[in-house]
Amino acid sequence: MLKELKLFRSISIMEGLSAIILFFIAMPIKYTIGHEEPVRYVGSIHGFLFVIYVIFALYIGYKVKWDFKTLFYVMIASVFPFGTFVMDKKILIPIIQKHM
């Protein structure tokens, strides 16, 4: 289970980074310079990572037996910039330390 938790942590960090790159780099390039390519590529990567994040969150939630409130916070964290980083610190790191 520890290996799966660490993998989910890596996925959540990548998903969070892709959201930050999309919102704070690619989208400003699109709307200030008019180049749409960064949004297309970064958006596709972010979308893929978001889907993987949601699927893995449900899987980990089932395995670790998260209550509804915890699962809700983990899911809602994926839609806010920096949300996955807050979730990592408040939820994942304590769970990983508990399983060590």
C-alpha cells in the first residue's frame, strides 16, 4: 500500500504542476501573445493527469478506507491551483507516515 500511496502522491504533484503551468504560463501566452499551442499541449497533458488523479484517488480512497469528507477534499483539491499541494501536506503525507 505504501508504494501505491507514493505513486498517488507523485501523480498529485504532477497534476498540480500541470495546472499551475496551464493557468499561469500557457493561458497568459494565449491571451497576451495569441499563441494557442501551449494551451493545447499543456491542456492535454493536464487533462490526462487530472483523469489519472481522479481514478487513482478513488482507488486509494477505497484501499485506505477514506471517509466521504476526506475523499471530497482530495477530489476538490484537484480543481484548484495549489490544491493538490495543500492536500499532499494535510492528507497524504500523514497517511504515508502512518503506513511506514
